[in-house]
Amino acid sequence: MPLTVEPLEAAVPAAGGKSTHQLTNNTDQRMIFKIRSTNNDEYRVRPVFGFVDPAGNASIEVTRLNGPPKDDRIVVQFAPAPKNASDAKEAFGQTEVTSMFSINLSAT
């Protein structure tokens, strides 16, 4: 897979907590990504849009707000980045998603 993440799942307290995940670009192309969530009421993700340089890494932080225990997931969509793109949010709208994967989140 061109882009991978570690860890692929996280357990956080339902009362609130954070989880950090590392995206790794396994290609020689700059990649662009967007993070989507199944629960925007109780999760915040930073950054939502971003770039990962060839053979590089990027960290994403998932914050769980106080709420009832529940299993959710975030989806990382990605594609090769447009040449000379500098604004990930703007550039992502001009790309076609080539792949995606999920990170399972469990709030207990």
C-alpha cells in the first residue's frame, strides 16, 4: 500500500483522550491525504488535510471528547499530490482518491 499507518486501531477513554498515529509514505511520490470520521460529534482530528513527502512520515492526532462508549473509525483517503500543490485542502479537491484505509477507534 502506498500509504500506511501505525497503529491501525486505538482505545481511548469515553470521558476523553488522545491517540497519535503515524502515516508513512512508501512511494517516491508526494502523497496528499484527507481524514474523515464516522463520529464528528465526539472526535477531532488534526490535521484533516495534509501532505506526506516521498519516503516520509506525518503524524495525525485524534482527540476523543467526552461522550458515551462507542466504537467508531476514521478513514484516511489519499492519492498522489498534484505537482507544486501547497494548500492540501484546496489541492485535495482537485484530486481523485486512489485508495483509503480505516483506523478503528474504541471508546470505553
